Amino acid sequence: MRITLVGSGNVATHLAAAFKNAGHSIMQVYSRDMQNAALLAYHVKADAIDDLQNINPDTDLFVIAVKDDAIGPVAEQLAIYKKLMVHTSGAADLFTLLAFADNVGVFYPLQTFSKTKELDFRNTPLCIEGNGDEITKQLQELAQTISNKVYLIDSPKRKTLHLAAVFACNFPNYLYNIAQQLLAKQGIDFELISPLIQETAEKVQFNLPANVQTGPAIRNDETTMAEHIKLLQDEPHLQHLYELLSQGIIKMETPQRGDK
Amino acid sequence: MRITLVGSGNVATHLAAAFKNAGHSIMQVYSRDMQNAALLAYHVKADAIDDLQNINPDTDLFVIAVKDDAIGPVAEQLAIYKKLMVHTSGAADLFTLLAFADNVGVFYPLQTFSKTKELDFRNTPLCIEGNGDEITKQLQELAQTISNKVYLIDSPKRKTLHLAAVFACNFPNYLYNIAQQLLAKQGIDFELISPLIQETAEKVQFNLPANVQTGPAIRNDETTMAEHIKLLQDEPHLQHLYELLSQGIIKMETPQRGDK
């Protein structure tokens, strides 16, 4: 397929590389910043543009991987080409595109991307939505060329997935940051707890989280929780967070307790 | 070394197996519950006992892997044998043992253990503390027979590590549980987000969390955050948690932004 990438952020970068590896042709990469466009375009052997006026209409698909509030304005400009358009957002509705064209869909990779780390795209869940069966089928087939985990997900479900991803990814990373800061203050290296972080994530690859919950709160170990609150006495925000999370764990329904 | 295990929970189970694999002799396994003692004792070719009166004094080390509030009472009963004693707790002070004997130390594995999952003990950080240089050296050598990651950590630092572990392990697992519950309500399988969970943990194996923070809060994407709060309208506890965590992320000091 001939694909045009609108955007040069992490999602655009990882998607472009996955498409290229699967044998598709990346026609152009657009970014407001010519340097960013050129860098990604170079990697996927495409042309770089920094003005949507310079779009080459000789393409099959526009992948709009820009910030949510820019999706509508971009779609409006691209609508004149009458090509298939998808956005890549977890939070934006299909309607954001439908307002401007009929041949539209969503291509949402459910993963956390960063420039500093490569990842195996075949293991990345791709959530697909199309305006009608024909487009859905076309997007599904395209998705299967780059991922083994393709799911048909409508807009309301995708929003729930996006919210769940915030709880499963963004918030845990913030908690890792708190741990790192607590350790740094005592001169302790973060690498001491990185195996713990990895194992915690691995445990839920094959178990429900409720079945493998550990720690003072699930044991209702009030002595330890009180000591932890005392250790955090200079950080009221962290005390508040500790209490709120612990209260939630204490009220959790856990089929099997006793892990330590 | 000849080692006696007091306790048969997850820490005792994983430690006993690691010691046995490294060529040490497990003499006895104690548990208040004879069935639990017998099960672990069988695996490591030891004798099972359910009464501390039946301790065989022919041993070199007592490993006390019981709940924190039972460490003192157990140590008091074992003190008469004048053997080296360690506890395995992150939260309990060395003094808990020092109150009863001089040959004491701490052997704290910084990991989350569960009965349902094996793990590579050589990659498990072991935090060692001894009462004096001689004991510390002896425990360090023992630790190195089962782990490649042995650290000398005193009691105050160990308490900080334990607190950090709650933020890095117990709390993230609770957030995974919230994500799973949100998905289940919409009939979405948890496995859709398990690659995301794994990648989030892998990213911080070689990066500081602040450098790889992603999501609506770090982008200060108020539209998405407001939509998420609305989606959580039936769950005030989760709304409160979402706001508190997002506020923390918004105030984070991040050297490098822009990941999505």
C-alpha cells in the first residue's frame, strides 16, 4: 500500500517503520517542523514536507498521527483528495474524521512508544475501526501485515481502553518515578528495584492482578502502613496518595490472598 | 551451610529452593501449619516441624521468614541455641533480633514472590545487614551463592527501599487491577493491555521513569483528562485517584518530554 504519514512523533515513527518493514511504500512524511519530517522520511525512504499544500495525491492512505486537537483541522485539509484517512488516537472519536469525509477509520496502537527504545511491533495490539464493513476489512488486512494482535474496537470501547491504558501505563510509570525519587534522596540506586518492577509486570501477563496483589495493604498490616506514612512526613502529596491507594487495595476483592 | 527455615510462605519457599539449588542443606522447615511445613520440606528434602520445641540445634543458620510481628517472639525462642539468625523483612529493624541475640542479621530479598510463578533468583536483589563486620561478611558470602545482586543495606535504608517497593510494585499492581475492572465492565479482555504493561516496566530498566513518562497528564491535555473524569462518573474513588495522580504528573520534573 502507498501510505502518507501526517505527523513525526513517536506513534508516527514506530508506525512508519513497521509499515516500511512490511513492504509498504511510505510516500511522504509531513511535520510542521521540517527537520523532524526529514529525519523520519530519511529512515523510511520517503519525501519530507512541512506544508500540507505540498501533499502528493498519489497515495492510498493518510495516517494522521498528530495531537488530538489537530486531527480535525488536518482531516479538513486532506478531505479534498478523497483518499482513505485514519487517525491513531485512543481518545478521539471516529466522528472527528467523519465530519469531513466518508472513507475514514481508526488505527490505534495500544502501546507506549519512545524514541529511545525499539519494540517488536508484531506484539503491539492494534485497535481498528472503519466507517463501514468494507473500510474495516481493508484496515484489518493492513493491520495484520504489521501486527499479530489486531482487534476490532468501536469508538466508545476505544475510549475505555485509552482510560485503562492511563491506569496501566502512565500512572504506574509515575509511581516508579516516586520510588526512584525516594531512593535517590537516600543515595540508593534505582536499579535495586528495577527487577521488582519487571517481575510485577510479568506476573500479570498470565494472572489477573487481583490474584497476585502483595504488600502491606492487602495484608492489612497497619504497623507497616503507619511507618510508611511517617517516613513520608515531609511529603503530604505522597502521604495522601499512599493512603488513597492503600484504602483501595484494602477494599479489593481478591480471590486468593497470602502472597508476600 | 546447614540452614533451618522458620516459615513456609512465599519468601521462605523461594529462599529455601534457592539455597537448596546452590548446594546448601535445608535441615528443617517450621510452620504452625504442619501441612505447609511438610509441603515445603518435601521439596527441599528437609524435616518438617510445627513446634519450635522440636528444633534440631544441629544447624548453622536460622532464617526467620514470618510475618513482621512474629519475628520477635520467634527470635526469643530460638536465642537459646546461640546460632546465627536472620530475618527476611524489609520493614523490620535489625534491632528486632538484636533484642534477643548478638549473632544476627537481615537477608531481605527485594522481589515480589508468588506461589504460581517461578523466578530466577540469581537476578533477585538481596539486601544484607549484619551485626558487625564478621557476620556481614558471612551473610554476604552466603547471599552470593544464590544471587548475583547482593547489596549491603542498613536498617534505615532498607525501610526506604521497602517503602519504594510499595510504590513500584504493590501500587502499580493495584492500578493494573483498576484497568482490568474498567475493561471487564465493557467486555474487553485484559490481555489487550498486557503488552502495554510489560513495555512500561521494560522502559524503566534502562531509563529513569521521568524520562519516559507519557500520557495526557504530562502533555497537560486537559480535554482528554476531562473526558476520562467523565467516564469515571460512577466511581468517585477512581476519579479522586485519577486527579491526584494526574496532578502529580503535571508537576513532575521531566528532562525530556514529547513521548506519546
